[in-house]
Amino acid sequence: MEKKPDAPLKKDNFQEWWQEILGRAEIVDNRYPVKGLTVWHPSGFALRRRVYDLLRSLLDRDHQETLFPLLIPEDQLAREAAHIKGFEKEVYWVTRGGGEDLEVPLALRPTSETAIYPMFQLWVRSHADLPIRIYQIVNVFRHETKHTRPLIRLREITSFKEAHTVHATWEEADAQVQAATQLYREFFDHLGVPYIITRRPDWDKFPGADYSVAFDTMMPDGRTLQIGTIHHLGDHFARTFHIQYEAPGGERKHAHQTCYGISERCIAALLATHGDDRGLQIPPTVAPIQAVVIPITYGENPQVLQAARGFREALERAGVRARLDERNLRPGEKYYHWEFRGVPLRVEIGPKDLQKNQVTLVRRDTLERTTAPLDRGAEEVQRLLREMGDSLRAAARRQMESRLRSCATTAEARRATEGGVAWLTWCGQKDCAEAIETETESALLGLSPLDAEARCVKCGAPGKHRALLGRAY
């Protein structure tokens, strides 16, 4: 089947492809009359639900889900000076209730530290109360002044997972950062989204954190997208909000904390990573519809319809999320409809298939056609879905690695960041970082340890870090 001519080409213009595909594939509708706010279509929300159910299943191993208020009093937000300074230009304020001015303005949460930590101060009494590990999935609001993009840069982030933990020592909180990093690895591996893990430079860490770790992926246009962050907060917030516990010896000590977040950018990364010029590709793990059964009848053919309905039921008994498409449309129109929306597998059943007691299976990723016995077709569908998940993950990793460059000069790095990202050696001095960013017209995104002796690409001093350089969303 040929691709419809009016569909934009991802490889030629990612931005146009992105805007077009989110609407036509019915993921979100960007026409809401407030800039930076979007509406989830039911089919897009079904994908969101599958993705966040996966995230919940990983967190629920040792976290508890909770829910805190949306409104934060101004005096509570202002208690943490470094924190509010990091968000002061992004906060939305509620100043009136009904027809009256509020005595204390209320912030729409930009993030929830200053809403949650006063409650931690009430909950934590003894070392026996620790550790605490909670999370919530909520909407947060930020007055984004840059160019907004659906699912990527929004004023209402509708699907913000934020986890908050409390520990007795700095080292225990550090171990939680490592555990959260492993959890995020598992999550993005399930989605088949490749990632780079780095520690953010001090000037780019979370306001009030001892250090921040970030997961970045690469979008089709070569720009990076931050898809997850993890922050070691030390005892900074505990001192501000008086979160103390009684140690076994009776001494009062300040707790140590972490927080880590993921937004609907994880869905943006999933769609952008796997989609192609034919539309979306949804990994089978989170696809709301894993297989669509299409009867090919050419008029009335009750035997074909009966077989198609029976096969759909067999798929559902096998645990496959299946849909039967009995609409009065030509087969080609149905093929295009489901391919564009990224359904992993298409099952065709026509008169010739019935004669041979088989079904025809078509993979969305390769468009390869195979057949399977009608009575054992569900098993083959399950096998193909597993194989497709592995194939999508491997292809995405190869694609990202092909655009990672190790560079010895800023000139090389500038060329590399025109369509990808660069690794280079940095001495750790801020003035060198600023010069590197200016000369490459890129940003120093994150740091990782050096694996060999090397010198700073700018000043020639001994290197301290392997730095990630790119152009970010």
C-alpha cells in the first residue's frame, strides 16, 4: 500500500511531521484556546494510560502513590529561597477567590516540594518512620515563555510523575538516587527509548539540590530532549522545613531527601523515536491495540466474518489487546488507518486464507507479511509482538548512537551538534564551558566520568569531565 501523499515526511521536516501526526493519529488536539495547553484524544489517553500504568507498576514495588493539593500558599513557596528563585518567572498565581482578593496568594504548583515537605515535617518523628517513598502523578503549571510544543514544552504539564523520598543519611539518599536511575532505565527500556545518563553541571541542577542526574534522548532533528531527572537534595529542604527524626541514641537529626520526575515527554520520546514516514509505531508493550483483525470479504461473506470474530476472541484469550475492524471500507483504507496510528500487527483473513486454514500477519515495523495456521495463529502473534519490541528497541539505539560523536575541538563539536550531540573533554571551569557553548552555539548538557586521560578542548588543562554538548528542546 502506498503512503498517502499529503502526509509529511519525518526525515525532511520533523517539526511539521510532529504537529501533523499528533492530530491526525488522534493523540492530542492542540487547538485549545489557551497557548501551551492541549487536550488528550481518547486514543492518545489510552496510550498515556498504558505508559503510566507501566510506570506505576515499577514504582509500586517500594513506593506508595499519594495526592497533594494543587494550590501552594505564597509564604510556603517563599520559605525555600533557592527553590523559588529557580521557578519565580514560571509561577502562575491565584489572587482572587470569587469576588474577593485572597489574603495570601496561591501558586499553581510548578513542582511540589514546598507542598509536600511541610507534611513530611509532621509525619517524620523517629528513625523508625524512615525511609519514606511516595509519588504522585498530577498536573503542574509553568508559565513557559519559550515556543510551546505539544507534549514537549507546555504550560500545563498534564502527566507529571514526581517521587519524593526521605532517608536518615546522605548515603542512603544517594543509594536511592542509584535505585531511581535503575528504575528509569527499566522504564525507558520497556518503551524502547534510548537514553544518555549524565550529571547536570552545577549551574543547571535542580534549585536546592546537591546534585542532579538527567536522562536525555535524541529527537529525529538531532536536538536532545530531557525525559527524566533525579535529584539528591541532601538536607537542604529538611533544614528549611524542619524535617527531623530521633536517632536510635535519642539525638535529633535532619533527614536527607531525593526527588525525581518524569512527564509526558516520555510519550513524546516514544512517538518521535519510533514513528516513520508512514505514521506512528507503538511498541507492543504499551500499545492500546496490539493487533487489529481485518476481514477481507468483497461483499457478504459470513464465513470470513465468523472466522475473523473467532480469531479476535482467540487473541483476547491469549492476552493480546485486539480490535476487529468490520467497518464498510475498502481493505486498503483500513490498512492505512491502523498503520498510521501505529498498531503493531495487522491480521488479515480473507476467502483464500480460509481455504488454506490460515491467517496473514503483517508487521507494522517492517511491513513483512507471513502466514500462520488459523488454530495456532494467536501463539504466532504473541511471538511476533515480543520480537517487534526487541527490534524497535535495537533500531532506536543504533539510530541514536550513529549521531553521537567524540570531538577533540570545538570546531568538530559545532559540526557534530548540527545534527546530533558531541562528547568532549572539559576542565571543569565555568569560563571554559561558556566559551565552548559560544563557539559551538550549543549547550553543555551533562557530565560523565572520563575513562582516560585527556585535556580540555578549550584551555588544554587536564580534563575533569566528559561533557555532553548539544542543542536541547
